[in-house]
Amino acid sequence: MSFDLSAIAVFAAAIGAYWLLPARTRGWALLIGGGATLFLLQPRLPIRFADFVLPTGAVMLTVAGWWWTRAPNQPATRQDVLAVAILAGTVLLLALNRYLPGSARLTPSRPPDMLTLVIGIGASTLALYGVWLLTRRMVSPMARIRPLLLLIVALFALLKTEVLAIAVAGAWRGLAGQDVTIASALDLNWLGFSYLAFRIIHTLIDRTSGILPSLSLHAYAAYALFPPSLVAGPIDRADRFVKDFDALPMLARFDADRFARGGARIAMGIFKKFVIADTLSFGLSLNAVNVDQAVGTGALWLLLYGYALRLFFDFSGYSDIAIGLGIWLGVKLPENFDRPYLRTTITAFWQSWHKSLGDWARFYVFSPLTRAILRRERKPSSAVIVGIGHLATMLTIGLWHGVTVNFAIWGLWQAAGLYAHKRWSDSTRRWYRKLSETPGRKRAWTLFAWAITFHYVALGWVWFALPDVGQSIRALGRLLGIGW
């Protein structure tokens, strides 16, 4: 099952049952639902047992993230032990699908046998605990979290780098006695790992800076595995999430306003994603096939505009659905889009497009990096510092989508736009203030600035949409009337 209309219907039915539960059990229901969603929405994978092993790994990483981010001298409580038991019980209960016929099975494919699963979980737990024992007495908070941080980054690089993913998939196929010659990066399609990784990294870094509140495993796992945002975000913050989580027992069971607001967002998201975006995907969108079949510059621009709109309606539609489901569950997820294509600067665009990812990158890439450079005895000029910060931030966002040359170039494209706008705005402040004195000229400039911003962003999507550098360069040339 993927995150499609049937999955949304299942979510809606589950939420109905959720509000029939006693108030004190709502948080526990979210914990169980998050663990189960990992397995139920995980796509079926061709490698034997992979679509069960990967969700199990996500549960273990979540528990490890909590263990590494516990407040100093915070002991494990009975509630934490119960949370471990619930997560483990969820995994083992779903493993019993092995003994059900295919038509009645809830998991994508047949799980591994129980003994192998228990041995694998036990060995992995002991390995992680051993690493934690080696680092727990280190003076530096960053040194204590570094092993888990490096593990997550390594997994991220492995999954997002096609060559590495194919190598691992081939090795895994070999161990499973399957054909290694057809290994593919898609063999390791790990549901929700990108968003889970960024949530855990956020808590690890916030623990080192002392701003992460003390969280029980119950609350931490509900945050990391919150079902509506598991597949496509938004990336919430733990300190914000836990306030809603703690308030769940106090919420009224039947709140017409909450269900109306949530339902409106879900309906809007379904219309955006399954009506507009999916319609645009049928021919009116830039892709590797259509770009070679375009018969002229005008047709290619039409495909580019279609792709830009499709991308927005697809992603913002998913975000609306997640936010609506969150409202129904009593958790208000952060907004992810705020009319980005109407912005008149590239900076304003990135403050409105995938806002939760942009905020994450600013907090954990741009700000720490620029502060570190400023602390140096011989520091470069402020313009160079800002340029380095933009470059690192946008490269991170680009490579988060996939470790490819095209995504790296897309990140460089965005960084160049942000840097150019920063330099322009710094040097034209006086001119812009004078422009406000003539409303007509200001309206004309605003329209011009919007057109420049939109088309710069749209041209950048060429790197995002196409699979290789050569085709992207040819498409950009043809969009400018060159190379036909």
C-alpha cells in the first residue's frame, strides 16, 4: 500500500476509531499507529524480506535516537519500558503475517521467520548499546552523539547514491540467493527514511545545545513516527510537537470545528494532488521523454510551466493531506507552502516553499556554519560568509533529494540565486526606498521582480526534472532558442 486514496481512507477510518478510545490512551494509540504505518505503507521490494527489515530498522533507529538524546542522568521509566514493549510487540505481531495467506497479509510481502528476526534485532541492539557505552562518558556532547549521527548520514548517503545503493542491493540479493545482475537502487526504497533521519538529527543536535526538552520514549517515538507526516513531511520540531502531544488527553472527543478544518485541508490536498497534479503528469509536464519530443521552444516552455505547477500541486497537496490528518488527530503540523510562486524574490520563495525543510537547513546547516566561520581569528568578508552558507545549505537540500550531479547543480543554482539577491538587496536599499515614493513604478518593478523570480525558479526545475547533465543542458539551450 502506498500513500494513495485508499491509504487516506484507511487513515480516516483509523482516526475515527482513535477518538472512540479512552482519552488517556490516545498517545499510546499514536505510538502503535506510527510503528504499524512504517510496515503497512512500505512499498513491496524485490529483495526477500527487505520490505520488513527496513521498517524494523526505522523503529530501532527511533529508539536509538531517544536513548542518545535522553537528558543527562534521565533514567528509563516504567513508561519507557512499556513503550519499548509496545514497539517490539507491534513489530513481532506484524511478523506473524508470515503465517497468513497472501490475500490476508497486511505486510507488503512475507516477513522473515520469528527466530531470525529476534536474533537480528537482538544483535543490532547489542551493537548500538556497545557503541553508546563507549561514548557515554565523553566530555563533548557532540562526541557523544557522533556515532549515531554518522550512522544516519552514512545510511542516507548509501540510499541516495545510486552506485552505492546498487552495490548494497546486489550484496543483499547475493545473501538472499537472488539474481544479483538485476540489482537496482529501487530495491532499497525505504519508506519515510529521509524525514525520519532529519527528525532524529534535529533532536541529536538540539540535545548538544541543551534546548531539547526531556522526552519520554513514548513522546519521542510518537513524534518521530507520526503517521501523517511520515511519507512526505512536513518536518515538525520535537519541542513543538510534544506540546500538542501532551494536550491530547484534554481534547474533546467530538469537536466539529476540528473535524471541519481537518476535512477541508484533506479535501483541498486530494484535489491538488489527485486532480490537478496527476492530470498535469499525463503529458503536460517536463520529463526525459517529453523533452525530446517537444517540437519547438514554445512547447518546451509549456512543459516546463506544467512541471512547475505539477510539482507544487503534488507536494503541497500531500502536505495539505498530512496537515488535515494531523488536525484530526489533535496535532497541528507546521505549514509547508505559502503561495511560493507569487513571491518577488528568490529569498521569499525559499521562505514559502517546503518551509519545514528550509527551516531545518537554516537551523542546522546555515547558522552553525556561518557562526563557526565568524569565530575564526582570520575570517573572510561577510559577503563570502553568506555565500558559503547559502552554498552549503542549498547543496544539502539538493542532495537530500538524491546524491546526483543534477541535484547538486540544482542546489548550486538556488545558492547562486540567493547570493545574487542578497548582494542586490544590500546595494539597492536606498533606491528601493525611493521607489516606494512612486506607486506606479513600484508596481511595475514588483511585476518584473515576480517574473524574474518565477522564471529563475522554473528554469532551475530543469535540473530537478531530468536525469542527466547532458539532457538538462540541451533542454536549457532549447528553452532559450538554442540547439534546435
